[in-house]
Amino acid sequence: MIDSVSRTPRVSRTSLAVLSWALVVTACTEPNPYLDPTQSTGTTAASSSSTGPNPDPSSGPTTSTSTGTQDDSSSGPPPPACADMGMECVPAAPEGFSGPFAWLEHELDDGARPSCPAPFDEPLVEAFSTVLAPAAGCGCDCGAYSGGTCPTMASVEYTAGAACGAVTATQNLGQTCVTLPGGGWSSLGSYYADVPPVQGGGCLALPEVVLDPAVFLTRHLACGGSFPAMGCAEGELCAPPPTDPLAPRWCVWQAGDVACPEGPYGERTLLHQGIDDTRGCEPCTCAKPTTPCQNTSVVVSTSTNCSILTGALLPNVCTNGFGGAALRSLIHNPGTPAGSCTPAEVVPTGDAAGSDPVTFCCTSGSDGG
């Protein structure tokens, strides 16, 4: 007899095994979040660069620095540190200063003027130091004397004894004959003719100034470049370290003679872009002659009207008596204007120094501060 109550069919162990294998195969076709998206496992290939499911397939693959749940706000891995790129972080230029830059310094003795080397091939400012300025070579001479006149007046001092001792009498005279009072002067006495020097006129001053040009001995170039801020802290730039021929330090600059800012750029060097040259010589001047005119004299006569010329007294010297009869008259012969000027002794003056200052402020070494 057949039982009319329906029963649930039994499932065999073989059927359960087949079902379990099918579920495993289905699960293996899903992406494995722990594998590189470019690799494939089994029969499935990964074509997305994201590290997890993409919620919007139409927007393309997404990337993330994490290996967990995808972060839509991520922009990719952080930039490498500046040092990892073989460069160094350099403090940016403080307010009022320009830079930072690498410093190229060289001597100017061979005439070469090198340029800023790459990657610091942007010349920011050129300045100089160490002025060479020898003192001027100075000389002074005078041209011929001209324009003078001879004084018309003179005087004669008479001493009764020899050698122009105590003055016995004095006689003023000009270009006309003067008769001596009384019996005249004894020809055995002594006489001193006081004749003034030539008057007026002068000489052309002939100065000589030899002046070598003032020059700088050392040239300085501020060499800049384009440096990004990536991979460094705020207020810093990433730049390759300066190498020879550049100085192993970083610098900033400002026009003028200024103090360096507080902070890493504390080592100050004052340079210049021009030379203030005040070198020269003292004025060349010519002193007029202090001697009497040429051929001037006082003529003496034993007559009362200068008709008998007994002799002549030279100017500004003592003349002992002529002997014979007493001197009775005198006359002054002015002569002709002549003589030579005396040049002044001149010495160098002034000096040369840098002008148009520029201040370099630098770090103490090559580590950028």
C-alpha cells in the first residue's frame, strides 16, 4: 500500500558535493583586493588601476595610497621628499630680499668673466669687491715769467765803516738823479742798495697728474634658478646643492648697505657696483719771482748831477767803498722785468672706494641653513 503523505526528497552526498564546488568556482571569479590590478588569477584579468571596487565604472579607474576601502578624496601618493631626489630644502628669501641664490666669485686678473652655470643660470645681480687704486703721480712746473714790471723806487743805506754795519745815512731815490746832502758820502765807507723785487706778472702753472684707472679685483655673481616648493616644509624651496665653482652656501641679496635679516641668512658681505674715485693731486701753483728785475742797479757818481759814473751798487748786497773822491749823487736804474717762478711741491690727494652698495646675506654652510 502506498503512503499518500508527501515527503521531501532526500539529497544525496554526491549532490551536495557538486553544489559546493559550483559555489567555490563562482566566488573565484570576483576580483581579489590583495592582488595587483594588472595581474590576473584564474580566468579573470584586472583592467583597473584602482585598489578596490570602482563605484562609478564610467568615471574610469581610481587610485589610492591605502590597501583598504577606496578614498574618493585621495589625489595619489605624496611627492617624494626633497632629499630623496638628491636635493636640499632651502629657506625662502625673507621680506625685502631677493633669492635664494648660489654665489659665484672669481678674480678679474685674467680678464675672464664666467657666466652662471646650470642649473643656476639666471644671473640676478653682479657686484664687486677689493678696489685697486694706486695714488696719483703728481708733478708741477711753471712756464716763462711774463707781465711783470720793475719798481721805480729804491733806497741806499750808507755806513761810514766797512761791511755795512751801523747805518750812518739813508737815501731814497728813483729814476732821476739825486744829489747827496752836505759833502756827500765817503768813498771809503760801505753801501747797501735796497731794491724791491719785480712786481706783478706770473707764470703759467703746468701740472702733471698720472692716474691709473681704479679697478675691482674680484667679481661676484648671484646665480638663481627655478626651484619648486615640493617635498619641503612651508617657507622652503627644493633645490640642488651648489657645487664648485659656486660657493657651498645659500644667499639672498638686497640693494644698499643694509643689515642681514634674523634667521639662517645671517652672514653679511657688503659689495659694490661702482667706484667713487676722488684721487688727484694738490693744486699746481707758481710763486712769482722774489728777485729784482734783470740788470737793475744803483749808479753812483762823484759829481752832483750823475754826469760822472763812478760805479754801480748791485741790488741787495753790501758794497765796500770805491776809494777816491766822495760820492755826490745817485740814480736808480730799474732794469727789465725777468725772473722765474717757483713751482709748488704737490702731493697726492683723495682715494678710491666702492659705491652703489649691494648686501649679500648668506647661510654659514652648504646645508641651506
